[in-house]
Amino acid sequence: MLTFVIRRLLVTIPMLLVISFLVYLGLELTPGDAVSHMIDPESASRMSEEEFAALREALGLNKSFIQRYGIWLTNVVQGNFGHSLSGGVAISTIVFDRLPATLELSVFALVFSTIFGCILGTISALHRGSTTDSSLTVFGMIGVSIPEFFFGLVAILIFALHFDWLPVGGRLLPGYTSYFDHLPNIILPGLVLSMMMTAGVMRYSRSAMLDSLSREFIRTARSKGLPDWRINLVHGFRVALTPVVVLIGFRLPTLIGGSVIIEEVFQWPGIGSEFIEAVRGADYPLVMFIALLSVFAVLMASLIVDVLTALIDPRVRLN
Amino acid sequence: MGHAALNRKFDRIRAREEAGLNKPQSGNRALRKLLSNPLAVAGLVIFAIILLASIFAPFLTPNDPQAINLRAMLNAPSAEHWFGTDRTGRDVFARVLYGGRVSILVGLGSALLAAVVGVGIGAYTGYRGGWLDTIALRVSEIFMSFPQIILVLLLVSIIGQSLINLIIIFVLTGWGSMYRMTRARMLSLREEEYVQALQSFGVPTVKICYKHILPNALGPIMVNITLTTAMFILAEAGLSFLGLGVPLSIPTWGNILNVAKDIRVLENNWWMWLPVGLVISLFVLSVNFIGDGLRDSTDPTLQG
């Protein structure tokens, strides 16, 4: 098992390096450099060429591209992620400020959508072909067809503006101090994100459950005279859970990126809305770091999924 | 079933055929199956209506989507303006119709281009194998290591915002899954006996893989194209909503819906965002219905 994990890690690290190099190269090709972003046009027009050159040299921009990439990489490995171009805040500070909000929202949505999706998917599979099944399927498809921000806006309109039951968004309003004070704030964005994610889990668990129910061991269980609920839940659902676990594993990256758009709609101060700000403001160091962080999350999630499937299915390990 | 029973069964079938009850079915089997699926038919109808309404927009509305009319700002829907007017008096109905042209072009066009790129590469490298296959696989892995929205936004920040760039970005983010799927199909299909027969006849490699093997992988490719179209239309709307998609001067569904970011518009001027939101949802739903129907009718593992 350990060798399997190590082997997978050995594939993952070069991948991260190549991707970081490509992203660095891509952002290098964009017009302008750090100096042109740091200095507003008015003061830039008053500066001489020598002053520019001195500034570039001070920032290390006169070094070759490969050298700069090398320096950046060494810094990142040592835990120094650089500074945001707007405001000059350390990127690590920004990420640590924003990550808890994103984690909160995504964990909420991940837990809720998994529970809800599994229940609905199982019901759907057990009543295959019934009206319940087909209406759940249609609802699921409607769920994946509505733009998430549109759904979010309608939710804001109904629950926050019309009935005034829940706050529109944001996380810690002034005056709120304890952790539980902002509980009402997460309900709306959390539920909207969960609803969008439930459809996928439902669909997946339905087909996994159907597959599992058609196996021989179900017939064996039935022939033993076990009660229906036991056959369905203990024998059927347990096996159906494996592919669902895989699906959830692939959703883990949302823990980092959050749902970028949902965060923006609800003004949720997470990594996703920070990323959008960075893209809008051409804050390349921040764009690059968040993008790489999300790649890291994807690669780690797929590693975890592989390890889990290897644990469950020994055939994978031997390959 | 005993021999005699089987014979009786065949006799019955033959009798029915002679009586003209069992018509030999004509046409493509998958198409017939698709057309017997009520959801897929509903999808096709909605898809056709919205597509045709966008294409023939000039015949459906006399209004210019870009014409500013300061005498008719923020008008509620009326006989003259079916979906009302926006803040500068532009007719929302006309904007939704003309916006559909761009949104559908971006969604469907990018999905088709992504399919050409992904399937084109996947079919050849999957069939040939070797170092070319390894390189293509690694490149696709790089693209697929990003969460989709993050990659799209990253590329927007690298190559900038425009209609063409958006299509390029969607192709770059969408070709990977097409490539993966085609490659996987090719890997199993290239072991078939008919392929060995073609090889032994000396048929050129390119001809074997594109003309003889590829058609056998068309079902899943078509399903993938429809689902990718749905995804891209949602992505365009989302990006335009963030103000990072198609430049605001061009009406698209996402750009029209963008106004709902303003809470006052959201609360007071429902006609500016609700109809277009419903049109996007209906269109994507119809594409998903078609895709689902196609999957049921072409995937042999889902029969019955």
C-alpha cells in the first residue's frame, strides 16, 4: 500500500512542477510587468527610463525568465508565496484569511448534498420506473440546467428580500462576534450550492444502487428471507456507496476553490471571490497562486480517490 | 423453453408478419429509440424553437436589440415590448432573441470545435499508441488537473476577454474529456478482428482510424457534445455574469442577465432578468434531455 502511495506521489509532483511552469509562462506572456501594475500611469509618465530600470532591477525583473521562475519556485517551496500586486499583502495572509470561509461553505454543501443525494438516489433506484423515480430524474436534470447564479439570485429575492427570513450574504457582519452569530448567513449560499450539487450525487447513487441491486448477492440475501429494508440498505446500499465515494472524492477540490460563482453571488468572502477579484485586477501573483492551489487540491483529491479505491479493490493495487 | 414451444412461438410470429401486423421497422434504430423517448422529443422541440427564434430574430421582432430609447426606460412588459425594456430603453425581447445567437454560437460552436480537436487527436493517437499517445495523454492530464472554472478564469486573465478568445478558452478546457473518451474507445476497438483484417489488406492507418473505427464511437461522442454544449452555455452565462465573459457591448444571455446583480433591478424589474434566466434554463434543459435520450438510445449497456 505504501509503495502504491509513494508511486502515485512521484507522478503527482512532476505534474505540479510542469503545471506551475506553464502557468508562470502564461502569465509572463501577458502584457505589462509588475512595475506597470504597481505604478499608476500618472506617476509613470513623470518617471525617467533610469528610474524604471532601477525599479525593475530592485524587483529582480531584469533577470531571465528561467531564473525568475527558479527564484519563485524556491520561495514557494520554502513557504514564501509572494505578495499580491494590489496592496502588497502577503499571499499567504490572504489565503489564510479566505480559506476558512470557503471551507465552511464547501463542507456544508458537500455534507448536505451527499446525504440528500444518496437518499433521493436510493429512493429513485428502489422505485425504478415509478412516477417518483421519473419525477426525481426530471428534477435532477432541471437542477443541473439552471445557471447557479440565477438560482442564487432567485433565492436571494425570495428568502432575503421578499420574506426577509435570512441575510443576503456576507459572512461576519459588524457586531457579530461569536462563531454561531453568522450561522444564518451560511444557510442561503450553503443550501443553493448544495442543491446544485445534489443532482449529480443523486444521479450517480441511483445508477450505482441499480447496479448493486442487480447483483447475485442480493438474490442470495432475498433467498435467505431477509427483510426488504435490510437487503436494500445493508446489502445493496453498502456496495453502491463505493462509486459515490469516488464522486465525492472528485468534488473535494471545491473545498479550495469553492463554487466561485456562488461565492460571488452571495458576497461570500472566500477564495473563489478573491480569485475573481484577482483576475479582474490582473493581480497575476495571486491568480497564479490560487490556480496552483486548486490544481494541488485536484491532484491530491485524485490521489485520495485512488488510494481509497485501492483499499476497497485489491485488483487496482496490483496493477 | 422446449423445442415444440419454440416452434409454436415462431409460428405465431410468422403469422403476425404475414398478417402485416409486425411491420419490418425502417430507419436508424438509435434514432427511432430517441424519438420514442418523450423527454428527448420535448427537448428536441424546445431546442428547435429557441434555436429558430434566435436565427429568425429579425422576423419575430421589429425592435433593434441595441437601439437606445430614452423615452421608454424600464417599461414593464406590454404589447409593444413583450419582455419590457431595460435601463436605456432597449427592448429586452429583442435582446434575448439576438443574445441567443451569440450564446448558442459560443456554446454549440465551442463544443463542436472541442469535439473536432479532442476526437481528432484521440482517434489517431489512441489507435497508433506509442510516444505520440503518451504525450497527448500527459497534455490532457495537465488541462484536466484544473477545476474547470479556475482554468477558464486563468485563461481569461492570460489571453484577455473577447468573443473569439472565449471560444478558444472553451475549446481548450473542453477538448480533454472528448479526447479521453475517444481514446478509451479506440483502445478497445483497435483490438477488433475487422481492424486486423483492414491492416492486413494494407489500408492506410489514417483511413482505418477515421473511416472504419471512428464511426463505431459516434454514440458516446454525440452524447458528450450535447452535454458539453449545455456546460458551455452555463459557463458563458456565468462568466458574463461575473463580467469576465463576452464583452458587455455584445448582447448574450449572460450579459442580459448580468443586470440582476443590482439588487434594485432584482427586486423591482423582474422582466429584465426573469425571462432570460428561464430561457437559458429551458435551453440547457432541452440540451440535457436530448443528451440523456441519446445516451439511452446509443449505449448498449443501458438497454432495457
